[in-house]
Amino acid sequence: MIMLARGTSFSLKQYREDGYSGPIRGLTLQEAEEGCDRFFAALGQSKYEPGPARTDLSAWHHKHRWAYDLATHPAIVEAMAQILGENVVLWAMHFWYKEPGNEKYIPWHQDIHYWPMEPAVNATAWVSLGWSLRENGCLRLIPGSHRSPVEHIDLGDGKSAFGQGAAAEQVDESRALDIEMSPGQIVFFNERTLHGSGSNMSDIPRVAFSVRYTTPEVKFKVEEFGGNRERIQTFLVRGVDDYHLNDGIRGVVPAE
């Protein structure tokens, strides 16, 4: 089933009931286009001749001010404050890029399976910087799947971008939604919502990014993340931090 935008504002009711909200209008078309241009410039490519990425696409907000500004866009932070409360912490960003002809797919999964954090509190904003369509591997998700944990197994599949994913018998694909999005639209979902995406066998690149937010009372088990401080850093973007549980991984906003 294809899911088209059914509103222009974030719905906390939908988020709580279905495990997601959106797509909503978030970035302006100009902001989305500028973000897409900067992404391809950082890859050293022309957006008119998109090819495979030859670099890690995580944590660009640590080193590029334009990426940090995208990650903390007011449309994202305002929705996160509704979900999480007034004290809001950004902790991760990743660009989800699929060049034309990319056979890789993202398997069905619940994000919390991969993240050592206590307690398990996370909200994700998934932002499309271009057209995200069924033909180029748009985001897919299953409403209501956030209510139950799902077993993840080794996939043994060379075309999967992840080594582990949800066990097939625990996923009811008949309930899946294909979230087609125009440039600048955003979908929000939580740490247990089953989601994934298909391959991109079209000639249209799919350019998107996700940002992860939590609250100051969540402790990151950095060593279980591989001890990679370059990947996991925290940025208090709204409110106050009365807990100071993650001071050792506090990020610094890039100057430019």
C-alpha cells in the first residue's frame, strides 16, 4: 500500500497509536534542494551524474555546519519536543543514499535492536531531500509494530545492507506502507517501529537523512557501540540537562 502525505503538521496522536507520524511538510523546497546540493558536493559528485558513495555517511553533523543545521531544523526539533518533552538531545545522523542501480535493500528491523542505550527512548526523523518513491527504494514501515519487540536474526543475504534483520515470520508485510515523499517531507517514528526499504533499480537517486533524538536521562553505553566517539556524540538542542550522564561524549557544534 502506498502512503501519501495526509497532513501538513506532526500528529502526536498518530505517533503514539501507529508508531509513526507523517509524511509532513518540514523543510522548504529551497532548503531541501540546498541540502541535496551540499550532500553531492561533499561526495565530490554532480547530482546530475550520481554514483556510489565512497565514504561513511554517518555523523556528518559533527563536521559540517550545514548538516548540523539540517539535523536541528525547527520542524524537527518542535516535533521532538512534543514526543520527548522540553529537554531534547540529538545523538545521531545518517544519510540514506541509494544511487541508481543500487541493489542493496534495508531489511525489516526495529532500531533499538542495534542501540545500547538505557532506557530505550528514541525518536527518529526521516527526511527526504529529493523524491523518495517506490521505484527508487522509499521508506517502508508497518503501523502498530512498535507495540511488540521482534526477534532479529542473521540474514546471510549479500544484498542486505544490514547483517541482521527481523525474522520473516514475525513481519506481516500485508500491513506495510510505502511512504512516498516529496523533497523536504519528514516522517517520524520511534525505536520499535518496524521499517525498511527496497533496492533502487531506477535512474532516480534517493537522497534522505535520518536524525535520532532522545532525552538527558538516557545513558549511552559507548563501549557497546564499539567505543566509537566519532559516531556517538550528544547535543542538547533544547531545554536543560540535569543528569549529565553523557558528558564524556558531548559534541561540539561545527563552526562551518
